[in-house]
Amino acid sequence: MIFTPLSIEGVWRVDLSLMPDDRGFFARTFCTAEFAAQGLPAVFEQSSLSRNTRAGTLRGMHYQEAPHAEAKFVRCVRGALVDVVIDLRLDSPTRGQWLAERLTADSGTGLYIAPGLAHGFQTLVDDTDMLYQITPSFRSGFGRGVRWDDPTFAIDWPLPNPILSSRDASYPDWSA
């Protein structure tokens, strides 16, 4: 695996090291030792799958409040999406900044997202699946979110008129 730190501290792009042959390829998608060597969690307590049947589906911007703040390792395993992370951490030099990464099943690229960061994505094609590995496990009552179109961030979502859940549509603007 190839680990690349991104512009927000605690966000890493994790690319596959492919071992191709005439049948296709083989690639390691997770390795405890390789994650630990980067100082990242080597054990995830929960795995989840998000199935999205329509292009333009937007899920986010979610985070888990302390003391149950989550680290996430996400990967698009079918289709294509744009993944967005917002830094909400009080002590971070990039507080209030966001970044976006295109993730596709074909590339196999994953994104590691540190605790304290809001996360969301928008699907680019129909039938897109996102796989999550999370630590710690989700704790009811600690889930939070900020509005996907909060003018504080002015996120450049790729598709207009997103398909949203009522919960995601009702999140408040961020109050720094």
C-alpha cells in the first residue's frame, strides 16, 4: 500500500500496490503492520457498507462526538464518488478547511480520516457502494453533522440537486 498524507493533518490517501498478471491483479487492501507504521489505527471495530442506487446521492457531513469520535478508513468498492472531509478540530491549524478526493472501485484508492473530522460523499454514477472501517464502533447519541451546503465551507459538490436524507438535509450550519 502507498500512504500519502493530504492537506488536512490526519487524512491519508491509501493507494493499492498492484501485483498484476494475465488474470488481473492482486492487492493488499489493509495491513495492520503497514497502518501501524504510519501511526494509524491498526484495529477497526466496525465495518459498514453504504449502497447508493442513484447518481447524485449525497451522504454527510457526519462525525461522531467525543468521547466516541471515530477514525474511518473508507473505500469505494463499486461505482465512483467524490469523498469530502471537513476539519472541525478545535486545535487544528486547518480548522474549517475541507478537501475532496475522487474514489472509484476501479482505482481501489482508500481514504483514512482521523477523529474530529466531518465526512461525507456524493455518488457520481448509479449503483455506488462505499465500504467503511470504523474505530470505535458507532455509539448512539453521539452522531452529529454539519450542513452539506454550509456557506462557511462552500464545498464544490460535483453534481447539482443532490439526493439527501431528511436527517442530512436538516443538519445546522457549523458554528466555529
